[in-house]
Amino acid sequence: MSKIGRKEYLTIGLILICTILFAIIHSSIVYRGQEISMSRAFVYFGTSFLGGLMIFGIPIFIIYLISVVYSQRKTKAPIPLIKSIPEEGMKYCSNCGEKIKKNATFCEFCGSKQ
Ligand SMILES: [Zn+2]
């Protein structure tokens, strides 16, 4: 039932942007001035990335879930069935309800006499 739409892309994008920004800022502040090897730097960045994922990923995902539930509840609301007023020279069939010509003696859809 679930399909990937604009909301899903927006959620994933927002989480990734926040997490990457957090990882860059966090690792550059915490490990600033340290003489570290490239592999250690990757480990530090990875740790910061996971931390950022916990900090931003979970709340953004919860907000996303709430918005999905809210929008589903909104669309499930009953839509009132209002029949439009027929156009000039038209009427609705007394049997099937299709729009037919006002002067028609028989319905062109169901064939019932008008
Ligand atoms: Zn009819």
C-alpha cells in the first residue's frame, strides 16, 4: 500500500542533511587539533554520524509518522455526495441517474421510459 512519494523523499533527505551536518560539525569540534590517521578520522566521523542519526533521525521519523497518520485520517473523512445541477437542456434519468437530454423519451443508457 505504501508508496514512496514527496513526503518520504523529504523525510529521508532531511534526516541525511541534518545527520551529515551534525557529523561534520561534531567531529570537527570534538577531535579538533588532534593528530589522527585517516582511518581514525573515518571512525570518528562514523561515530558522530550514528550519533546524529539518533538525534535527528528518530524525531524526524516520528514527525513523519504523525503526519502520515494525520493525512490518512484527513482523507478518510466522508465526502458528501452532492449531485450537480444538470446543464441547460439536460436532466437525470429517473431510473439509472445518468445525464440525458431533457426532451428524451427513453434513457440512452438504461433504456427506461422517462
Ligand atoms: Zn437510465
